[in-house]
Amino acid sequence: MARVTSLQNPTIKLIRSLSEKKFRQESGLFVAEGWDMLGRARKEGWVPEHLLSTEPISSWGETQPTYITEKIMEGLSGQNNPHSALATFKQRYVTEVAPRGVWVALEDMRDPGNLGTIIRTADAVAASGIILLGQSCDPFSRDCVRATTGSIFGVPLVRMDVDAFVAQCKNWQGDVVGAHLEATKDFRRTYKSSTLLVMGSEGCGLSDELAKACKIMVRIPMPGAAESLNVATATALMLYEAIKP
């Protein structure tokens, strides 16, 4: 197998460009790094568009690998200690929010690390999916994908504008539960089998418009001095409470 050694190779140039949101949007691709993550992708039925490895391999399912040098991998990877493999995949969003199980709606999620952690937690509890509202960061950015540790391939993602989501809340047959610092009800309660959890942004919390769309408002008690919880931590607490037997 011939080994690619130039950063000017067209495939290498394409993958380098995917560090920028503009080119991810134009190509519809994103990058995942490491054999563990690629193994999760394969398990979930995702087929790479490109597969690059510093180790010669004959094939990987339907995808023919490109053999590259460690130096090239260093130029492509966003990590200090690059993995020996990375791949590109087509981005996926689903369009339907099936009214069953536990869904999480995130308003104006700006931090890719927090979003990735929430996706990973949603995967851990077998949540039905995540709805991204407003000015959310890109779930297919490298920082977010890395934080999911592979769960990006297992959790359905939906993008929805606020008006459409408010209409969804009105028609939701189960609980629509918003987390809010000024709520009076404790988040430790019995949730219905069909539950929509609504979480606000890291800085501003839940907007008035989305708070009004919720059927129930709850708060996570904080007897200490901190003013608020990290949104990924708060979402994890809410998710585990919602799926509790």
C-alpha cells in the first residue's frame, strides 16, 4: 500500500479543512478519531467516507483505507497524542421526535465539551434523543465528537426552531419538564414513561418562552454557595432521575 506523505494530497487537505465549521457545513462531513470510536461507528451502521491509518490495513468494511505517516496524522489530529486512525462520516440529523421515552431539549448550547458530555450521558441512560434549539454549537465539531467518546454515533440528534418546539410541547402526551432555578418543585419525582426534559443555556438558563411551554418546572437543590450547576452536570442528574425505575 502506497503511503501518503504530503499535506497537499486532496484527501488530506479536505480532512484538514473540517476543523472549521464552514467546511463541515459545506461538505456535510465530520471527523472521528481512534479505533474505539470507529468501532462504535461500525456497530451502529455508520460507514466512513474516508479512513486514514498510520498502520497498513487491507480494508475496513466498504471503505478502502489511506495509509499515512505519523507526521501527517499529527497535522490532521486535534490531539497532542494522536490516535493511529481517523475517519470522516456524513453528518446525521433525524427529523421526527417520536413521543416515547426520554428526550432532552437543549436551548442555546454553546460549549461543545458540555454538549458532547450530554450526548454521552444520554447514550448511557438510553435516552431517545437530543433536540438542539436556538444558537447551539455544532455537535459535529471535533471537540464535541471527542467528548462523546463514540456516543455521537448512537444518539439521535434533532435541530428545531423554538416555534416548532413550542408546538411540539403543546402536543406532547407525557411530561414536559423544565429545569429552572426559581422553580419550587424538586427534580426528584416520578416521571412519566414519555418525558421531554428542557434545559436552558449555560449562562442564562431557560428562556421565558420555553419556560412557559413546560408543563412542570423543577429545580435541583443546591445547599452550598454555588449559584448554579454546570449544564452537563444538571442534565445528567435530570436524566438519571427521569429514567429511574
